[in-house]
Amino acid sequence: MNARAGEWVQLSPDLWAVVHQAVQMAAETGGLFDPTLLNALEAAGYGQTFTAITEQTAVYTQTQPENGRFQEIAFDDSNRAIKLPRGVRLDLGGIGKGYTAEQAVAYLNMLGPCLVDAGGDLVAGTAPRLLPGWPVGSPPSSLGWKRAAIG
């Protein structure tokens, strides 16, 4: 998608949902959340090690022409396709991780109460049966909970 800015690109159902959500959030926040900032993030050193970042001075300006252009993303609902403006690339890392964690919770909720830790971002499923909500801190030992790792 990012490599084909300026062209219509058909998306998977999941990517279509994430891009729609990202653009909607950008509009609702007046651009405070902006998925079109990938070029600026990379210019500021995102994607490099902390050592490499501290050894260079990154310059970011809000006047870069690729930034703040979420309103220009074209959507073709009937073909589930989008067209990014030329030079624009999307950063969907955070929202994509959240979407994926929500999908995992939706699936795991069918098996019982669950929490999904997506690299430090938590998504909570339905609370345990005997509790009014999720406990913060160590769960009561009487519940006999065990931590399970997936993957």
C-alpha cells in the first residue's frame, strides 16, 4: 500500500478496517492523531536504534508536504480499495497493534475471561465470573489463575 501511493490498491478486510479507523480518528481529533506521518517519523529516527538516534540530529518540520494529508486519502468502498496521495505513507503500527489485540480478545472471550498483552498495551476481555471487574495487582490466590503465553 505505502509503496503504491498514487495508485488504487485493494486491501484485505482487516487492513481496510484499520485504515478506515485511522482516518476516522484523524478527522475526529482534527489531525492530532495522523496516520500520514510515517515520513516524518522516519526523518526523526523512528526505526533506528536508540544509539543511532542519539548520534545524529533529526530535524522535523510540520511543513513537510507529506504530513497532515489524511483528508486526501481516497476510498473506493465497492472495491475495498484506497488511493494514497503521492509521497504519502501510512504508519499504522499502534492502531494496527490495538486492532489485532482486540481481535484476539474477541476470539479468546469465547473460551472465557482473558487479557491480551500486546507488547505492553493491554486489552481486557470479559471480567472473571466472581469479580466485578479485573483486579489491579496480584489476583486473589483463591481463584487459582495461571498465566499462559501464546506463541
